[in-house]
Amino acid sequence: QVQLVESGGGLVQAGGSLRLSCVASGRFYNINAMAWYRQPPGKERELVAQINSGGTTNYGSSVKGRFAISRDNAKNTAYLQMNSLNAEDTAVYYCNVRVLVSSVGRPTDYWGQGTQVTVSS
């Protein structure tokens, strides 16, 4: 099993910044992709940012130029630096990792419990 622990959420004023962290632990062979999703109140979950094992990144259109995803492979950790936050960024943010549990087989997705980010206007 893989466990994900998220941290860094909280309340911030519009225009401010936050940094989220997601640490993966447990028994697995390799982490392929790491990503952040978010679910605003009353809306569906959406991709915020994704980074693969080679460092290639992909961002949701609403966060491009403001958010930056990174990862530390040695620490099995993903980060999301969020700048110029606005009220529309208010959501529960979820960490997602796609791992190979063993050297053979197909990747498996795991999700964190979520961390609340609230931006006051």
C-alpha cells in the first residue's frame, strides 16, 4: 500500500502564496507521475498540475503562470507552489500519485485525503 500525506493548506489573502507538500510512503517500486487536483465547493475535481518522472510538467489553464509543481524523487515528495492566489483558487487540494507497486504490472493511482486552501478576497 501507498500512503500520501499532504500539508501546507490554510487561509491566505488574495494575492498571497502557499506551498503544498505531498509525501508518499509505503512499499512500491517506482513513482511515475505526481499530480495535484482540486475540488472547489459545488464543482467537480479538476487537474491543477502534473509532473512525470522525467520532470515534464502539465498545468490546468487557470493556474498557468501562477502555480509551479516540482518533485524531489529522493524524498518521494511533490510540491505545489501557488502564487497570486485568488478566491477562485479556494478548494480542497488532493495529491495524486501513479506508482508501480512492483517491477512488473500496471501503474496504480493513489490519492491523499486532501488539504483545504481558502483564499479570502
